[in-house]
Amino acid sequence: MKKILLLLIMLISYAQASAQTRTYTVSGTVKSQQDNITLPGASVVLTRATDAVKTGAATDPDGNFTIENVAPGEYTLSINYVGFKAFNRTVRVQNSNVNMGQLPLEDEAITTRAVEVVGRVPLGEQKGDTTAFNARAFKTAPDASVEDLVTKMPGITIQDGVIQAQGEEIKQIMIDGKRYGGTDVSSALRNLPSDMIESVEVFDRQSDQAAFSGFEDGNREKTLNFVTRKDRRKGQSGKISAGYGTDDRYMVGAAVNFFDNNRKITLMGLTNNINMFDFSIGETPGGGMRGRRGGWGGGSPNGIISTNTLGFNYNDMWGKKIEVSSSYNFNSRDVFNRQTAIRDYTAGDQVGNQLLQRTLNNDQQNSHRFNFRLQYNINENNRLLITPNITLQKNNTYVDGLTELYDPESALLTNARTTNTTESTNLNFSNNILYSHRFGKPGRVFTTNINTTYSSLGQDNFFTENTQNNLDPSRSASRNQYSDISRDNFAWSGSASLSEKVGANALVQMEYTIGNQSNDSDRRTFDRDPESEMFNQLNEPLSNTFKSNYLAQSIGPSYQYRNDKTRLQVNAKYQYATLESNTVYPEPFELKRHFSNILPSAEIEHKFSPSRSLNINLRTGTNVPSAEQLQEVLDISNPLQVSIGNANLDQDYQNRLFVRYRSFNAETNRNFFMGLFGTATQNYIGNSVYERDIPGNLLDGYELQPGARLVRRENMDGFWNVRTFFNYGQPVNLLSSNINLRGSVGYTRTPGRINNETNFANRTDFGVGVNLSSNISENIDFNIGTNSSYNIVKNTLAASSRNNNNFFTQNSNMRLSWILWKGFVYRTELNHQYNTGATAGASNNFLLWNMSMGKKFLKDNKGEISLSVNDLLDKNDSFQQNITESYAEDVRSTVLRRFFMLTFTYNIRSYAGGQSQEENPGRGNFPPGGGPGRF
């Protein structure tokens, strides 16, 4: 702690020593005079009259700009934005900051004529921590989606079914600086046509509170902002598609965008039984590949899934001051899945034992999700933000499982047959109110935030068990039980901060936060009376009523220094928290703990040039255990892996490090990104596994079967991980394509306990990947890539040669879309998967091949009819590897296999002025050029 405080003092001293003579800021907002919309990415330059020295900035997604460190004097302010007339105005800076207010740009009529340009359109530029790509530099098919466009760009990839930029998952989509599509990134990327995009900006978006107050809070989201073409901001676009195939496979869907400058409405609907649930309308079917990912956190969905879904997105300006966005989604899914898991125990008494588990799962899900956001810019000095969200979900689940445990000689020790029938209703509601006020004195800002959340779970569970003990048949067990489970959680938090300007380039802030979280969990389990056949016999070891309450307060100062190249921020907070655990049933038990922590943080960002920057961020924080982790009630849904909570758990304490370096060479179009992420956790909440010598009365009369384990959550020290990765991209002129190279190295050390002995699972992974995407023409579009990963797992608690596990995975893919002749289109996708298994001797190797042949017709080729085949070779497979501190596991699941489908798709393209897609194929307002070759 002393070292951290010393570092903070040194950083503050450095910042104060770097302070210059008194300077001021010039700010304003750039808008279109015609439709009053903001213009992100406009070039703003200040030229000093005395010596012609220039300084400048680019407008942010809201059209705002701030030029800092401006010395007193007379300047010329120049604003340039392609498609608008140049703007010039004289500015005098004297003894205060200058706010230019709203600066309207006048439309410029552009007369085009045939020209020949030789060379390459610049891919984009690096503006501080924002990477901006020129959409016109990347060629896509006429009916391509925005996803087709962005995955050609350096640093943007699809990893394990998740869209990532610069190694981090994309969390938010914006259009012309305004939020779009809620948090459903995948649907937003697939529903927008690529021909309407002028440029794509990649940046780490601040939290709303940080943006309001001007002080970083460490909560950033990787964000894509799509700057649309001026002639595409009004009109309709989208797709309507319907298909029917063999084995009664079907798909009917539509996704239509209605854009009218600030007002953007998207309507979506889909019904199918081909594992499609993200509005990938009109795409070639591909079980487990494109069009079938991202349903539950990314990756290929397992099982056979029938989906019915409806949704809308709405974004608008209500007047000149209120910005609103909302989204609603209804989903109804029916999932059928057979799963097989093979688990090898690598530590403890059961080293060498193998567990085989087969389950049949049928899950029916119905959910409603509604998100709303209202930002009221009351005036230049006051802002109000309200963001309510609500989710209602109902599930009916049936699971039939067979679990078998074998010793090293393959003798069957125990086998258990279980069924679980569950009906549950889950309600989640949250609302956040954020208010910010700027005083008359520059830099003095007051921000307050109030957040409330409520969640409720009601669950009825029917459970049967028949366990055969082959070592001692007298200990075999049979159960028929009903559990009534209810959980309620209510939490609120509030904060208030006041910032003040110190000198020309520095700000200080004092912030106070307080929050409370209350949990109430009740689980009552009843055995069935064989005579009355009623569930009326209370099972005390499996019943528990539990309450917890967590109150935390923190207060502390922040200091921020900023000049034209460097931003430095340091924070130090003192946090005091109280955690109360109260077991009401079966025996009253109360426990109250207090925690005192110092939470320092620091961040420094340095811009070596407009195209190169480095960011280093150090953060500390705490996490409170959940109600499920605290509640001491047995969960015997898997009789060979019984679990229980721990009311004595403490909060954990995390130290996090983030390092990011970005570079973009606009002359060579080379893009480089490198990152380093690390976490060290004290009081990590890990697993303590008991095979014998179980302490106290944790089982309370319940008897474990031979080979069964009890897993309990406990606090442990020693968890840490670190990961470094890079991404390098550049054009390949010889192939008229773009190449992306990426690599990563990661290390994770996870503590655990087995029979009261500490074990550390040390996992090292090496990853490398390459991707080549075409940039030849709109008629041919291909993407070829491969990703490989080698993992080394070593357990410190060595009991046999099975304590270590090394495994290798590789995924290679190729996607091609080729307009052959007169509207005939050939599409194909190949995905090769290779794994060396985590369990002894296991491996997996298969090739998935999808293809289609289509014919475009109707006016402007907006219609297409195609015949496609999913999994042509009938080789599709699902293979997942899991490694923990005590076992290694391979899991296989049901997947969608071969089928043929005839599909009709209609592309909607109708923009203001009646221009069709073919009549105006150019993209963006970047300087002329267009990839390799001429146009």
C-alpha cells in the first residue's frame, strides 16, 4: 500500500511540474444547418494570427469539440466537413474560456463527373484513442451488412462467436454519435446495410457519469460509431426472407430500418427451427457458424432450437434538447439437447477416476426485455439522464441425467439416474438517474447519481433420484422431492461529486458514494409421502431461509491533469462496508463483518502523435459474495457433485492493470494495437472440494455416495491472471486484400482446496491467428482465417501423472460470396475444427461445409432466390473443453446436421431522392480513391 501511495504522490508531483503558463479552451458544437443534426468527425483548426501556428481537434460523436491549451490572442477558427462549405470565424481569447455555441455548416452542392483516380483510399486515421476507418476503402457485396464491412477492418474479429475490436468485446453500437440497438450488438451489425456507412469509429466509450463529470471511473465499453452517408440518412433499408427445407426445416424473418435523420426505427421478426435467433435474415444456413452464434454469450448454440422472436429499436430527438433511445425484444425458444461429458479427476483422492455424464435437456423459454434511455440537455449547464430497464423471463425445463463414476480399472463405483422438472419466473428491474450541473466558474461541476435494482425469482422444482452404490448396495438411495424456491434482491446506491479547476490544466474532485444490497432467499424441500403421495415431509438438510445485507460507503479525492498530449488522473477512496448474514431456518444464526479498504487508482494517457497513443490504467475494487454463494443449503441435483454455500464468505479485493498502445499509419494504412491486462485478487472466492473429512455438520444427515464430492465456496488468496495480445493489419496490394495478424499469451493461477490441501491450477495459453479479407471488387468477397491455441495446465497438488493437461485447438474458416454472371451468386462457407482433448486420448477433427447458389432478379437485383445446403458433408459436431483446479472435461452436445433449403430474399433499399443502391454506389465523404486499381 505504501508503494501505491508513493506512486500517486510522484504522479501528482510530475503533473504539477509540467504545468505551463495560463491557457484557455475553445469549444463548440458543429451541426448541419439544413437538418440540425450534429456532425461527428469534423476537422476543427485554430490558426493564430500573429505567427500562423495551428492547433486543432476533431468533433466527437455528439459533434462537440474542445481545443485546449490556447494562449491569449486572436485566431481564425476553420471547420471542414466533406459535403459542406468551409466555415471560418475570428476568435479572440482573452481572460476566459471561449464557448462558440452551435456552429452550423451550410450544405455544399457537389457536381460530379467521370474521373480516374489511381491509388488507394486511405483506410482511416488514428485520432487519440479513436481509430476511424474509411468505409469506402473496404469493398463489400452490394447487399452486404455492416458486419461484413467491419470484419474486414484491422483489429475487428470474431472470436468464439463474439465480435471483438482490439481484443475486447464490442458492447455498444452508435449511429452518428447516438446509441442504437440497446445491447444487442449482433443484431445491430447484421440489420444495417454497409452501403449507408461513411466511416467507422472504434473507441472506448466512457460511462455516462464519467462523461458528465469529466473524471474517469474505469467503466469503459468498447464501442463502434457508424457515421452514415449524408444521402443515406433518410429512407428505408432491410431484408425480408422466407425459406423451407428438408426435415421440415423452415425460416421466415424480416428486419426493416426506417431512418429519418435523427429518428431511427428498426422492426424485426423471426420464426425458425434452424438455430437462428439473431436476425441474420437471408444468410446461407450454417449450423454453428455464421448466423447461428451469440445466443447465450457467444459461441455456437448447442441443441436443436426453435425460435419465435419480435423486436424493435427506436432512437429520436424529442425537440432540440431530449435524446431518447429504446428497444424491446420478445423471445420464445424451445431447446432440445443431448449432452455427454467425460471428466477425468486430476487432483485429490479420486485421481484416475473418470466420470461419465449423459443428459437430455428440453428447455422452453419466454422472455420480454425492455430498455429505455432519456437524456435531457436542459441547457448548456444542466443535464439529466434516466435509464430504466426491465426483463421478465419464464422457463420450463426438463433434464434427465445419467451419471456414472469409474475407478482407474474401469470398474463402476456409483451410477445415478436423476430427473429435474423446473418452472421458474424471473423479474429484473433497474433504473438509474444521473444529473449534472456546471457552475459559472469553468471546471466546477456537480454530479449526482441514484441507482435502484430489484430482482425476484420464483421456482418450483420436482426432483427424482435413483442412485446405485455398487460397493455397498445398502447405501443406495432413492428420492422423490419438491422444492419451493424464492429469492428477492433489492439494491440502491447513490453518489455525489464536485469538481473544481486548479490552475490552467488541472481539476480536482471529491466524491462520496453509498449503497445497500439486501437479499432474501428461501428454499424449502419436501419429500413425497408414499402413502398420501403428497409432498408434505419437510427435508431439513435441503431447506434454508437466509437473509443478507451489504452496506458500503466510500469517500475520496481525485486529481486530473491534462494538456495537449498527456492526461493524468489519480484517485484515492476510503471504503467502509458491513456485511450481515442471517440464517433464519433451520437454526437461527447471525454473522456481521466489517471491511475497511483504501481503493487507489491511477491512469495516464500519452499521445506521442495524432496517430500513436499509450494508455496505462491501474484500478482497485471490491466484490461482495452473492446470496447463492452465502446460503448454506445443499444442492443435490447432481448426487456425485453436491454443493453448498458459505455464510462466512468475505468480499474480495481486486487489483487490475490495463495497458493499451495504438498506432495507425495513414500513409501505409498499417494498424497496430497491443494490450496487457492483468488482475490479482485477495480473498478470491474459490472452490473447496471435500471427498472425506467433511467439517462440522455441513451434510447434516445427508450421506455422500462413493466417489461423490462436496463443493463449498471459500475465500482464498493467490488468484491472478495476466494476458497480453497484439493485432497488426495492413493492405496486401498484390492480392488486393487486407491482412490481420494477431497473437496472445495468457497465464491464470486459480487457487482451490481439495481435502483441506491447497492446489493451484496454473494455466498458460498461447494463441495466434491470421485473417485475409478481399478488397477486390463488389462482385467477389472472401474471408479466410485461422486461429490456434495451445494450453498448458499444471496442478501443484501432484498426485499422479494426470495432474497436468496440455491441449491444442484450431479453428480455420473460409467464406466466399461470388457474383458469377448476370445475377447468379455462389456462396460457400467452410469451417475446420481440430482439438486434442483435455481428457486422456480424446480428440476431435471435423469439417463443416455450407453452400448455396442463388439468382438475383427484380428491379436493381433486390430479389434473390437461392438453394442452400447446411453441413454438406454431414460432419457437424460440438466439442467443448473445460479445465478446473480438480478435473479436466470434454463435453459433446446435439447439433444441427445436414439439410437443404430453398429461400427467397428481398432487399429493401429506398433512400431520400429515390436513389437506389446501384445508382449511387460510392461510400462516404473521404477523399476520392477506392482501393487498389482504378474507378
